[in-house]
Amino acid sequence: MSVGFVGLGIMGSEQARLLATKDFDLAVYDVSSDAMKVFEGKAALAPSMADLAREAEVVCLCVRDDVQVEECVGDLLPAMAPESILLIHSTVRPSTAVSIGERAAERSVVVLDAPVSRSRYDTDGPFVFTMTGGDESAARRVAPILDAYSTDILYVGPLGSALARGEADVPHLRATCQKTT
């Protein structure tokens, strides 16, 4: 499976490092050339987000906030192939994920919200708990990717629901999440 990983900060670099040890065709991108240098010889270094997106069946996005996610999606989405999957690992508002999902659906790209929370500090192996929201069959498709860095994975419902735990800005998702706990 071809995987692109955008965002090589504290969490993203560790997730990408673990992906690089598995049997994926991995490409990485970050605005910091120093962050990308760490992956020389371990993954393809994409010259741009669009180049990464054109080649990836799955794009993992792990950046800081809603603004950065939206900026990245602006570059990624036009280049992503139909039936590819965008995994949003960033902790953003559920409404952001839903809005991106609606735009992506116009291009037949699938979006999953998949926020990560550190669950282990004492290991070189999987270290995050990942919840996913969105199309359940897409969540199953990306399970091998998530397994590379997740101690546990939980599918919680429709797009935005993994982010909506405790959120009030998407009322129908809040109701869905309350049913899963």
C-alpha cells in the first residue's frame, strides 16, 4: 500500500518512523527540511504535498490545528486520486473534518477523522491510541497503517465522531458518540 505522511513533528515523526519499518511504500513531507532529512533512506522525500498525494492510496495528516489542516487539504485534495483515503490525525473541530469530508466526496476521496493520543512513553513500538470516524469499510482498509503505531484502535461512528467526544459543535455527532461509550 502506498502511504503518504504529512507533518513530521513530535507525534507525526514517530508515527512515520514506525510506518517506515513496515512493508509500505512510504513518502513523507514536512515544511521543515530538517524534519525530512531524518527519513533519508527510510522513505521517499516528497518535494511537495501535491506530489505526495498523487502517489498515495492513503495520506496521513498530522499537523497542529484547524488552520494548518485546511491549508494542507487545499494542497492535498486536488491531487488525491478517487478512492484514496485522507486520515486526519490532527485534533481539530469535528465540523472541520465533516466539511473536508464533504469537499473530498466531490472528488470521490474518503476522509476519516483519526485523532491520536499518546498511550505509551516507554517503547519504540506503537505508542498512540487512535479513534476513527467515517466510513467503516475505509477504517478497515487503513487498519494495517494504524496498527503500525497504535496500541489500540477504536472505530466510533460517522465522520467527525472520533473528534466529537465531548464536542458540542456537531450535535448529531455528539449524540452518536454518547451511544458508543
